[in-house]
Amino acid sequence: MGDNMTSVTEFILLGFPLNTRTQMLLFGLFSLFYVLTLLGNGVILGLISLDSRLHTPMYFFLSHLAIVDMAYACSTVPQMLVNLLSPAKPISFAGCITQTFLFLTFAVTECLLLVVMSYDRYVAICHPLRYSVIVSWRVCITLVVTSWTTGVLLSLVHLVLLIPLPFCMTQKIDHFFCEIMAVLKLACADTHINELMVLAGAVSVLVGPFSSVIISYVCIFRAILRLQSGEGQSKAFSTCSSHLCVVGLFYGTAIIMYVGPRYGNPKEQKKYLLLFHSLFNPMLNPLIYTLKNSEVKNAMKRVLGIKSFMKR
């Protein structure tokens, strides 16, 4: 075992085993998606900053979700684009560990922010008269800071367990970024504790929070159905449907990857699911909020100076 271990200074990310022409095509396509992700979430941030009508707790949380989505994509996509152009170009050990830490931090933070946003919608619809008291700005800031802090701390736990591990001379990671389970496969030591912590972390930030989101929306839909006004029901559904779509996309793929059963070739399935999770999810989120949220669309019209008669 001693002969097979070395002080690893760099890794090679294998990415997707494709021919050169296909890799160049994907490079162009993924570059476009990456730019759209940054632009879309940047537009959401800009609208919330510029339009005073969006200075509410709901859009305060949405602005942080946009920040996380941009950071989430930035933690994995640039390295993937580099690998598509230069498949044999290595990533340093420090760079790989940093990428693992950032990915986990932003993933956990987004999980918790989605729970916070569902709680905000629950209070707004089920307890509208007490909304300003329950969801005060002090509470909003506390919830956001807690989400970010928890993401950092949980990621540090995984990092503390990962860094001391000895690594084999085989330095090829069968992934398009330094995903923690893919990195652990190269360790020349027992990684059961690491894997158990990954599973425990996934359950704690996915299954538990997702269950609370479901419970919140059950209460929300019951409250909506009790509304007498059809216009009130329509507005409530419109407000919640955007968030529910984002929750479904994020939690659905994440639970399948880390908690769900494995079928067929789990390694390849997980790789493509993570591609969707880290590239397409952050790009789709601003589109969902823009297309399905009338307040965001109206804010965009106001900022762009479109006259009121064009509003739907």
C-alpha cells in the first residue's frame, strides 16, 4: 500500500469521454448556458435592487437565491469548460479541495434558502395579518445568515475529514469537477466514515428540509382553497408556483443523486444529474421566476420604462 501512495499535488478530471468535435460543440453550448445563468440571475438581482416595490422579505430571499445560483455555477462550470478545451490539463490538489468546499457550501445554502422561502410563503398565505410581525427584517437577516453559516460549517466538516486522507498514485477523477464522492474513490484508506458523513449530511439537508417544504405547501394549498375570491386564489397560486417549480427541480435531482436508490450505471447517471444540477438549475431558476411571477415581470417593465398599458 505504501508503494501505491504519494503526496498528490494535482488531479486530472476525466469529464465526459467524447470525441474532439463533440467536446467543442459542448464547450460552445455550455458557455452559452453559463452566460445565460449569470445574466438571468444578474437581472433578478438588478430588478430587486432597482425597484422599491420588490424590497420585501420574499424578494430579499430571492436575491440571495440568485447570488447562490451564480456562485453555484461558478464553482463548477469554468473548470468543466477548461476540461472540454484541454482534457489532459490537471487541477491542483488545493484547487480541487477548494472546488469541493465551494460546491458543498453553495449546495447546502441553497437547500436551506428554499426552506426559508417556503416558510415565508406559508406565513404570507396562512397568517397574512401577522406576516409583518413574524417575518420581520431582523428575522429575515437571521434566517439568511443561518443558511450561509450552516452551509460553510457543514462543508468544513467534510473538508476536515477529506484532507488528511492518503491518495493513491491514480490521480484521475472520473467526473467533470471535484465531486466529493469521486475524490474519495481515489483515497488509499478506509473512507466509510467520510461516506457515512456525506449520506448523513445529504439526509439532514435534503430529506428533512424537503419534508418541511412539503408540509408547508400542504398548509398553503389548504389555505388557498379556502379563499372565497378567485382572483385571490390565482394570485396566491402564481406567487407559490414559481418557488414550487424551483424546489422540485433542485430537491428532485439532489435526492436522486445522494439519497435515492441506484439503478443501471449509477456513476454515469450521477454525473449527468450533477451536470443538470450545477448548470441547468441555476439557469432555469431566473427564467421560472420571470415567466411565472407577475410582480417580477411588472418590475422589469417599470425598470425598462414600458408603459402601463402593456401590462397584462
